[in-house]
Amino acid sequence: MGAEAVSGANRPPAAALRPALPGDLPVLAAIAEAAILELTGEDYDSDQQEAWAAAASDVEALAARLKDHLTLVATRDGEPVGFIALADNKLVDMLYVRPDVAGEGVGALLYDAIERLAGARGAKSLTVDASDTALDFFSKRGFQPKQRNTLSLGGVWLANTTMEKLLAAPEGPVH
């Protein structure tokens, strides 16, 4: 057996990436809601999680928010397992993965693709308002904290951190 067969024996199947489609909105809202409710409990209390999840699971609000965003969907066996949205080629606005695939590289795959696309489109930096749960994820990818924020959502206060990453200039011409 080759190294690929051995190293891939216990790994989940790789995710595929594609642009988001209008029909994806209900499942993307469900992914966001599940991720918030199941993955943020160490950083946010139940009232905060419920207010955040209620806002994230509103399909009409999600459609309006993503209308002008570049949104990529990660799929396994054709089923969405995560998504990322980029606003104005500079703001990572949303990044959520299904709880059952958290820690399997789906978020990294989505983020890496968005960073490459933003850079190819001329972005000099990326920013994100990272939840406390996502701080480590973005820090590991070179983002630096810039300011702490609080926002009111459904009458509940939540905190996040604005982070920024300077992107390297592309090497050579893009073909």
C-alpha cells in the first residue's frame, strides 16, 4: 500500500467546493443554527446561543445578507456540510460547518479557497468579526486582533473580535 492509502484510511472523505445556489439557503441556515447551538457552548451562554441561532436560522434574512456576497459551499457526497461568505472582497462575513464535521478540515478548506479568491481579485487584506469560538481558528491563519466588539442580538449582548490579515502580493501574473 502507498502512503496515500495508509494516511487516508481513517480520514473522512474530502469535501468538494462549489458556489452557493439559491436552493441552498434553508440548509445553510440549518448549518449555521446547528453550529451555533452545538459548538459555541464553551464561549457563550444559552441565552446568547439561542439569540444568535435565531438570527442565523432566519432564511429570508440570510438570503438578504448573502445576496451580494461570494458564498462557497463545502459538500460531502453532494450534501452541504459548511459554507463561507465573503463581502466586498474583504470581509469574511460568515463561516459555519456542521457540528459532525467540525475539526475535519472543512472550515480550513473553505477559508483557504476564499483567501485565494480574494487575493486573486486584488484584496490586500481580509477582516473578520470572529466569535470567541472562532478566535483560535483565525489566529492560526495569521489574523491579528484589532478591536473587541459587543452587539445586541434579540435583546442579548454578544461579544466578538475584529481581526485582520494582510495578504501577500500575488507572485507573477495571474493567468
